[in-house]
Amino acid sequence: MTRDQPSNPDAAEDGHTGLLPQLEVAFLVLLMGTLMGLAFSQILLRNLFSITWLWADPLIRHLVLWTSLLGALLATRDDRHIRIDALLRLFSGRRREILATVGDASAAATCLVLTPLAVRFVIDEASYGGDAFLTVPRWTVQLIFPLVFGGMGLRFCGRVVRRIRSLADAPGRG
């Protein structure tokens, strides 16, 4: 379930400083603007002039994929990603943080297992050949999979480390 507030505000604040977070947001805005402009142009061309750019529909599909995956990466950065938190709602304090740490560790493991599989997928696509649209090779637009899975895995790992440090520094029980 998406939460309004990150469980660790310091982690969310740290994720917004530096060049990389700014580049992520700028790239996402660029992708979203391109997606909307291209889709709108396609609709106008089809409805007003009965013309279509054959390369635009595959590009739009890939832009949707890239936008959604990069959005998920940003949501992970901000600790605003979708999570199953039914058990978290039953606990508070230290127990809740321990459970959240286990959940983040599970998410990190899942993403880090998917990363080499996604790399293998891209390598296989490169060996099969073929273009996604125009003359852009299909494998290049699928690079988003290992990049996002790897990025999310590293972000979850960082969150696990921060949570463990926080738990070790926090006295008492909850």
C-alpha cells in the first residue's frame, strides 16, 4: 500500500540531494513530455489527416515502459513504493522497524536476483537482433530492466543498512 509519509524521513531527504536524483527527475520529465507530445501528435494526425507514423506506436509503448519503471525507481528512492504492509500495521516501534527491515531485505534480494536475469535477457535480445522502431536495436530499449532492478536493489540495500544502524543505535524495546 502506498504511504503518504516515508517511514524514515532522513532516508527520503538524503535521496533528494546530489546530481543523480536531479538527473532522474529531469529524465523522467523529459520522457513523460515526449510521451505525451508524441501520443497527442499521433491522435491528431490520425483523426485529422488519416496519417500515422509507423514508428511512433512502438516508441510510445517503450516510453510507457521506461516512464513506469523509472517512476518505480524514484518511488523506491522516496520510500513511497507499493508494499504489502498488513503485518506492519499490527506492530509499532522497534518490532515494526525490524519487520520493515526484513521486508526491505526481501525486496533487495528479489531485485538483485532479477538484475542478472534482466542482463541475460538483454544479451539474448542483442543476439536475436531486430529493431524496436526506426533503426534502434530492440536490446537498447530493454536496458531499462537491469538498470532499474539493479538501482532498486541497491536502494533497498541502502535502506536495510540504515534501518539496521538505526535499530542498533536506538535503545529500548517496542
